[in-house]
Amino acid sequence: MQSPKDWLTPDALFMLQTIAERGSFAAAARELNLVPSTLTYRVRQLEDALDVLLFDRSSRQARATAAGVELLREAGRLLQDIDAVANRVKRVATGWEAVLTVAADSIVSRSVVMDMCEAFLALKSPTRLRIRHETLSGTLAALTTGQADLAIGVVPEHSMSADIQHMPLGEIPFVFAVAPHHPLATAPEPLTDDLLMQHRAVAVADSIQRGTGLTIGLQGGQEVFTVPDMPSKLQAQLRGLGAGFLPKNLAEPHVQQARLVIKQVTQKRQSLVHIAWRDSRLSPAGHGLRWWIAQLENPATQQALITQA
């Protein structure tokens, strides 16, 4: 007699993920190169084996039930674990990672990160490279949850596991900036907290998947326009959609073009960020990760990451 583990195979979990991501059985069938009736039959077999309903089929959209949501959550974790095992085996055999994932916070220079990617790919190593753009505590969370091997621009925590190493990247200075047509552009300085409360702030959303995440530089009760990353925050402030702190390197070119005005405020902001990665005796860093760490130890690279736009 078959048990649930006979049905909960990696292929079945990936099939469920695809249905959830595509939003319908028809779209998922096209993605998986299956006939829709075949996909529907396989899902029904799985539901019968587990004795639960995984998707609500009362509308055109395939909506996961409560049981389906829980299975999808665990499916993501299990598939990541399988990938991690495969990567470790590959690393042991060749010394190179099968896949190396780098999480780059939106606070560091994307162009410099891409320059590093270009140099790494020129090595023609067997390692496939992946870049994730994260924000605030989501950058470190990508590393601690095993979704990334290296994180650039993180704020380290005191309770990090022993297999996570880190080193300072540098101090990133911030400036409070507004568009020239924003009401605060001509307000007397320094701008007080009471005055800032009267105007919308632009805030970057924390990319962490669980928990409340971080909130930086906001006044309680202030109207907030939330954007996904620092480049989006810059674009919002250039349009006068709100005010807020920007990394100095990101704001300066626009200040020189008179597209932004720097204003003095009572509260200063700067951020010391680090580079963090996984490395331990039981799971040593592979050749790819060691290459990235070597580049990131270079003071010129560190300076470029925090000063270039």
C-alpha cells in the first residue's frame, strides 16, 4: 500500500508550486508541457492520497485551500533542501558550487555588483550564478534561511549561527533629499520632526518573507508611500511623491543636476553594512564563493560598492 511519501515526490511538489504561481491549471499545464486533463488527474490522485482538497476549483483561478497553502509552504522548504544537498554534493566532488546565489541589498551599487558578475562569468567556471536583490533584514534572511550563499550590504545580528562569517563593507552616508518642487525644498532648516510629520515619506519595504521586518527613518503616524527597493525610492523622490533619506552616492548625481535638494534635518542617518557568507568545517566555501570573498576583501571594491551609483 502506498503511503503519502510515495506521492509527495519532488516532481509533485514542483507541480503544485507551478499551479500556485501560474494561478490556473491551464497555465500550469502549458508551463509543464502537459495536457490539462493529465495535470488535473495528477492533482486529484495526490489529493486522494492525502485525503485533503489542495485547490479550490469553484472559479477559473486555482486557489490553494488552507491545506494547500501549508503544503506549498513546506514544498518550498523541501525543494530548497534538495537543491542544497545537490549543491553540497557537487561542491565536494569538484570544489565548485553547482549554483552560487548572491543576495545584494538595494543599498549597494548594482552596477558594481554587475561588474563583479561579469568578471566571475569570465572565469567560465561550472558554477551557475544567481543574483537576488533584497532590502533591509531580508538580505541577511536570504543567507540565514539558505536561499543565498553570500549577502552584500547586511546589518549583522548578534544571534547568527556559527557557520555564518562576516566582515565590514563600510559606512554608507545618507542625505535627506526632496525634489525642487516639493514643499520641504524651501522650508527653513533644520527640518523638525513636527514639520516632517506633515509630509509623506517614501520608505523601502523590508524584503524579509516572515516577521515584521525593519522600519527606518519614519515618524509615528506619518503618511508613507512604500516602494520595493532603493532605486524605486529615488525615482519616487525625484517626482516629488515624498521625502526621505537616500544613500549619498545615489542622490549626488541628481543634486548636481538640480533634480534633488539636500535638506538638513535634526536626525542624522548613516549605516555600517557588512558582507556575510556561509563557511564552516562541515560545509566549507567552494571555489566560487572564495572568489567572491577575495574580490570583496579589496578596499577598492568595497569603496565602489558604497560610493558608486
